[in-house]
Amino acid sequence: MRFSSLVEASCEAVSIRYNNKVYELQRQGHDVTVLSLGEAFFDLPLFSFDLLPLEKIYHYSHSRGILELRAALAHTYAEKYQVPVDPVSEMLVTAGSKAAIHMAFMTILDRGDEVLIPEPAWVSYPEQVKLCGARPIGVPYWIDTFHLEEFVTPRTRAIVINTPHNPTGRIYSAAELEYLLELARRRDLWILSDEAYSEFTADDSFVSLGRFDPHKKHSILFNSISKNHGISGWRIGYVIAAPEVINRVLKINQHLITCPPTILCHYVARYYDRILAITRPQIRAVVEKRRRVLQHLDALGITYLPGTATFYIFASIAPSALGSEAFCTRLLEERLVSVVPGIGYGASCDGFIRIGVGTTSMEKLCRGLDAIKELIEETAALNRAQAA
Amino acid sequence: MRFSSLVEASCEAVSIRYNNKVYELQRQGHDVTVLSLGEAFFDLPLFSFDLLPLEKIYHYSHSRGILELRAALAHTYAEKYQVPVDPVSEMLVTAGSKAAIHMAFMTILDRGDEVLIPEPAWVSYPEQVKLCGARPIGVPYWIDTFHLEEFVTPRTRAIVINTPHNPTGRIYSAAELEYLLELARRRDLWILSDEAYSEFTADDSFVSLGRFDPHKKHSILFNSISKNHGISGWRIGYVIAAPEVINRVLKINQHLITCPPTILCHYVARYYDRILAITRPQIRAVVEKRRRVLQHLDALGITYLPGTATFYIFASIAPSALGSEAFCTRLLEERLVSVVPGIGYGASCDGFIRIGVGTTSMEKLCRGLDAIKELIEETAALNRAQAA
């Protein structure tokens, strides 16, 4: 049987593949130190579903998402991030920000178009671009934002950034964002800004791209209730853009998704402030934990790309002789520690691994880091032995 | 700004567009007789969420859907429809069967491929095919299944059927399904069978395509928890296919959706039998109501395409001089009755409207049908007057 050439050319999400390996090991009764998940665990009570409107919760709802939820999210963007958002025309809520990003790519890309993706690049951006028949152009991690123009060609349609950044934890500065918008205006590009980790900062240093483009002429913003509210598995994300973009995403959403899960949207809309009040201090605690993990890495002599936010660290495995995938497979199989191979984040990133600190106790985390250090040394020694 | 040519070429889902008009009218306080919804309303209690595993419900889950739910669904397919399904390798649960169908199209279609879609065709099939860069070939409603081969070309990759059928309520016979599979083997095609309304029958006359293709060599099946369990807004659907198909859908699902909403999957898995026990008699009542609506249409002299299942009727508006879209707009604006224009279901269907009987009382329904009859007569008279 013949299958789609686009699908054959796309790669499995390496983070999900490793996490499925973890699920299998756990089902077999193994105690895995899980540093590979794309989420943070919170202590979050379950509020009453009985207070939600029973006549509505089972049914389809507006294909932009229920207005109450859009209004709450728009209010947050306006108040907290100084981005004016009209919840009626400039926002669409759907089944996760992943789906929102893909539909935005579908909206703006034609076959053969190019999208610049600074590496390390979140694993699904390049695959989504490829599934649209367009070309993801990975920009090596050592190229800074102010040099991205060197990669712009007549076929470039968009640049995707992630701020705060998964997996480095880096927050794009106001100067970088203003430069990107200036470049977008000059070269007629879209800047897609994935802001799913906007709450995961140690201070209020996060700046939304939308702040510098209030009319959203060149920017498309994504955010997620999943990450910021500690409910990754509920699959509720949203896109903020100009009405002409949103209307096209809406058309796609109607054919692919219909609407996000109605009952969960009503739940989040009703308990929005209470959920945030519970998760915010826990988010700060996770970011603080991340800071302490960096100290532990410093003590071990493991380096990492700079960043202060999120619950991820992109750590170097140098001087290991292993590629990141072989490294992670051995780490998981021999030492029951799961991290994500850097190669999943771009060709320039094979010397790195992603460590997630959101789901594991500090004690277990430190033992996991020690195991990483040991494997680096063991495989570096092997390297020297082989070279000799 | 330039947008994707595929998205520019795709059409808004006409059913959703009309339903959004209904929502707007209702918000303005109008009492609309709603015969346009793609769902049936049930009297369904909300079971306790507190009994679900709190340590799991907030988080990502397996990107095929949780195994407990897959096992329950596979069991139903085996027991009730005589289709053996391995829940581990032959099934994937995602955010609605709509998303599942789109990802299956992505899996099998290359640019320029053709997909045969018998009309009336559910509104999203052709648009999904177009969004994959392939060509939907609508087959006029008067062509029967045994003559579909006339439309097969070297570019044809698949035929999509919907059984029980939205909007006619027709159930494909065993002979038709066996013929389609024979055609598929002979011409190297996939048969996609959307079985989302499998429970919506007056008797046990539904036959799954999978029954005649136990190894799923040419068939891909879709079903939905939404429709059969009365929870359309929860967006949980699934695909059954050979492992080599499922593995490719999985890869796409990982990049577009990640997983269906975990908390709702646990809810449905836990209360599966109880939900079905409550909805099944109500489903039978809806199908019986549909039968009585047909009697009312007979009495009014309104004809319709043959069918015994679902909660839809595809009724003729002949001899109205109006196209179906103009007809539906006037019906909604002048008489506050919403139905869906037939043109949304294919070029051959402009003389029809879709009537949904799943959400309105019999009394209101009959008044709605009377309004339809009046508008047909009024616009037929206009026709004669203009012709004179």
C-alpha cells in the first residue's frame, strides 16, 4: 500500500516516542526517573462539575470556543501582557495550541514555502511545516535573533519563535521581538510566537510579541491553558491574530476539530481565577526548582544553553562520544532515567538533551542528574579509549 | 497578506455556518426552531468525576488514547459488529472522528489524488480532501453504489462512505459493502467508512464495513463516542485500521493533537456501560421520532431520499424556485426555522435541505415542517408567477 509522501517524510515526535517507552517500562513495574515529560505536575483540586450548565456541557459549542472563555483569556492578555485582544474576532480556542499552530501553518503556507525555525526547535514545528508541504529551515542554535535575516529567502513566509522557550527556558527580549517585527514588515513575513509557557517565569520578564504589534499585522500568537493551568491533558489552546487570519483558521477548525471539548471549556471559564490562584505559586516553585537544578548541573560541570524560565533545561552531553539518541536510549535502558534527545530539536542539537524538572522530586532529580553525569563520563572514556 | 491557496479554495462548513447564525439569533432572544444541529439531545446525568484517578486526569496520556477506553471500544466492535479489533495496534482515539478522518486522508493522499464521495456528502469530507491538496470527486446522488466504478480513475485512491448516512439516514447493505471491498481490491483503493451513527438504527440492521475485511487490508473505519453516547461536544472519536495505517495516523496525531482530553477519556472508560444503557433507549426513541416525522412529511407531500436511521432527513424542496441556500436563509430569517442547505452536501443536492430531528420536540418539529411546506409553496408560486 502506498502512503502520503508528506507523511512518510515526517518524523515521529521524539519526545512522545521516549515518553511512550517510559509508559511501557512503568507498566512493566519499573521505577523510572522521568525527566522527559512536556508538563509540570501540580497539586490541583478538582472543582465541582455539577455547577456547570448541564444543558450545555454535552453539546457542540461555538467553533471559536465559548465566548466566556475567550473573554477571560483576552482579559489576561490585555491586563498581564499589554496586548489588546478582541475576544470576538481576534481569538480562537481549539483542541490544544499544537492544533492551533498547525492550523495557522495551514493558513499561511503554500507548497514550497519556507519557515525559519531557530534551533533548538520544538519537535512539532518542522514536522507540521512539512505536513503542509512547506520547508522548515532550521537555524543553528549559535545564530542569534539579530542574524536571522541571513536565512530569509524569497520563499520565506514565516519565522516561528517560542518564548519562554522550550527547551532552553530562554525569554525573548523586547529588543529581539521588535527586531523580528521590523524584519517581518521589511520582508513581508509572519512571526508566529508560541507563548505557551508565559506564566513559567521567575519574575515578570516575559514579553509578548503582541505588545509591539497591537493590530497583529505580522504576528500570530499562541498560548495554552494546558501548560499555564497545569492541565496539559485537557487539550485547550488558543490563537490570537488579526480577524482575517482567525477567520481562515476558523474555517479549518470547522473541518478538523469543530470545537474544543465544551465541558472542559465551561469548567476552565468558571474556575479560571481559582485555578490560576492555585497554580501560580506552584509554577513559581517549579521555576525556582529549575534554578536549583542549574546549580546542581554547575556543580557537576554540565553546561546548558542560557535560560531562566519554563521547567526545561537544554543540557550539553559533551564530551560524550554518543549521539543524543543513543545517549538517551542507554540512559533509559541502563539507568531508568528518561530525558529527550537533543537531535529531536534540530540538526545542530545532537550534543544536547532536554531535561524536564516539572514532574520529579528534587531528590530524584539530583540522582537522575548524577546518572547523566556518569553516562557522559563513561561514554567519553570509551571515546578516548577508542581513539587511543 | 497572502494566504494558503488550499485554504482559500476550501469552503466554510455550511452546517456550522447556519448553526452559528442560530446561536447569534438566540443570543438576541429569538425563539428559533432548530432543525440544523448535527447532534441529538439526550437526558444524560453527570456521573461523578471524583471517582476518576486524580493523579492521571490532568496529564497527557497515550497518544493512541488510554488503553482502557480502546479496549472497551474494541470490545463493542467485536461483540456488536463482528469486527475483530486489536486495541493495541489497530485503533487510535483522538479529538473527534472529524480529526481522525482528516488524519487518515493525510495518511493516504498525495497531491492530485482523487477521492470519490457519494453525494449527499457530509460537508467536511470534500474540504478535508482539498486541504490535503487532493481532489474530491462528488458522485451525484442518483448514482448507486454498484455504479461507482465509472468514476474511478488511475488517480483514485479512496472512496468515502458514511453508514448510517448523514444526511439521508441510509444504511449501506452487506451487498454494497462487499461490492465496495471487491472494487477496492481490484482497483487498489481504500474504503473509508464513517460509522459515527452506528447506534442510531431502528433495529440491528447496521453492518460495519470491517465485517467483510477482518484484516483491514482496504478498509479504514471511523466511529465516535460523541454521537453514540450523546456527548458531541466532548470531541472523542476513533479510527480502526491496519497497524501500518494506525502507525502513520499516530505520527500525525502526535504533531497535531497529542492525545484526546485525558479526563474525558477516563470518564467515558469508567462509565461506558452506564452511559450506553442510558442513551440506547433514547437513541431508539429519536429514531422512532424520525419515523413519525417522515409520516408528517408524507402527509405534507414533501419527498426525501430513502433512509431509516440517524436523526437526519434529507428532504426535497421541489418545486421551490429557490436554491437551497436562499431557501434556508429565508426560512431562518422570516420564520425562525433553521435547517441546512443541501448544496452544502454536493452540487447534485441543491434541491434538498437537511432536517435534524434530534434536538426539538415533536410539536415544534411539526410546526417547523409546516413552515418549510409554506415556504416551498410560496416560492413555487413565485416561480410560476415569474414564468408566466
